[in-house]
Amino acid sequence: PAARSAVPAVPVPAGGVAARRGGEIRITGVSKSFGPLKVLDDVSLSLGPGSVTAIIGQSGSGKSTLLRAINHLERVDAGFIAIDGELIGYRQDGDTLYELKEADILARRVDVGMVFQGFNLFPHLTAIENVVEAPITVRGLPRARALAEARELLARVGLADKAESYPRQLSGGQQQRVAIARALALRPKVLLFDEPTSALDPELVGEVLDVIEELARSGTTLVIVTHEIGFAREVADQVIFMEGGRILEQGPPSRVLAAPDHPRTREFLAKVL
Ligand code: ADP
Ligand code: MG
């Protein structure tokens, strides 16, 4: 199909499916409105390579929009975002617009994987076919190599024995782990999780958080929007509290979660804890 031929093949680094180096995210003065509603209000943030950041905040505070902007799924109105110094999408400087070509945008998006609340697997494909789809079409991997990598990734998320299962034959927790393996198959430098356990039955949350915790130690930069405060406390290097499209507070979990400076953070935590 025409849409696929526009996607450039990304060079395949040697060395299996290990994380690539890098993954520094710089967000500079990013704002975004939907009509009259300002959803991101001059957000600036710098996240180091390999860091693990938890974003918390009420529904509607702009968390998903911020993640989508990092993946250039959302076009921002002002400011810019760079990963390892490479612009994502475009940069609006006052009246001047620097914009990447569509092919470059797609090539750079490979650096940023995303896992959503609702798994979003292809229902007509088995687990392993879900995982190999993007490496073959986007990275241009030979099918045999893509299958070998996919088996490795499914094993990593504890699903070596489910490669041939269809999504409907898997629990929500298993489906979400397939979705994580699929995101990893593009060897992203950055992995974004938008409430990855919110759609799961409580007894399935732990198995998905365990996989994310393992990734947190692997050197991939992680940004996780979550209401799992205990998980944020244990796994994140940094917690960010958002409200009204702004970062109200950020810092190590030991401070932000245990002794927040901002009264709004305290109120939020009192509600979710
Ligand atoms: P959160 O993830 O923190 O719940 P979101 O980033 O999803 O917040 O949304 C922030 C605000 O922007 C909400 O009020 C939401 O309704 C609004 N919003 C999000 N996406 C759109 C859109 N495509 N069109 C209009 N409003 C939107
Ligand atoms: Mg959201």
C-alpha cells in the first residue's frame, strides 16, 4: 500500500533486541490548545537518557496530550521537543516555523514507542504476528530475523508459550504484554506508557507492572502516566504532577509523593492513595 512505501527503512543496529543508547527528551515551552481550551501551557521538561518518569494528575490535566506530543501524534502550537538533540516534528519560534519532512518525522517516530491503555492489538493476527508487523514494514527486517527477535521479546514479557495465540485468547494482562513486546520491537530509545494498567482487572495489574519495572532497569527512557502511586514510588526516578496543562511539581518520588510542596499535589494524593 502507498502509505507504507512512504516509510523509509530504518537501519538495523547490530546486537539483538537490546535497548539502544540515548533517549534524552527535551521539551521546551510547549503549549497546545483545543479551541479555547489550553491543554498544555508552556511546559518545559528535560528527561535524561534511561530515566524513568511517572506523570500523575487528574483526568483532563493534559497528561495524554503531553505524551502524544512527545510522539508527534499531536501537533503543538508553540515550543518544541527534541530527542537526543533531534527535533521531533517541527519547531515554532515566534513566527518562524522549522518543519521536518514527513519521511523524517516517520523515521524519528521509530525512536519513541507508545503503549496505550487499551492494548490496540490487531485482532486478526497472532501475538507473534502483531510483534513482527512493524519491524518488517518499518525497520525493513527480513521476516526470519523479525520472528527470531519477536520470540525473544515475547519471552522477555513472559509469553514465550503464547506466540501463536490470538488476542481474544489472551487475558487483558497478556494482551498488554504483547503490546509492550510490539512497542519494543522497533527498538525505541524512549517508551511512553499511557495508563497501561487502567483497563485491567486488578489481579492482572501486577504482571504488567512487573514487565515495566524490568524495562526500567534496561536503559530505555520511560515515561509512564499512571494512577499506580505505589509503583511510581518504587520504580520512578522522578514524579511529575500536572494540573491544568502545567507541571505544578516535579522531583524524586520520595519528596513529591511523601512530602509534596504544592497543596494541589497533596489534595490529589489524598484522593488517590
Ligand atoms: P489527561 O490525559 O490528563 O486526562 P488529556 O491530555 O487527555 O488529559 O486531555 C486534556 C484536555 O484536553 C481534556 O479536557 C480533554 O477533554 C481535552 N482534549 C484532549 N484531546 C482533545 C481533542 N482531540 N479535541 C478536543 N479536546 C481534547
Ligand atoms: Mg489521559
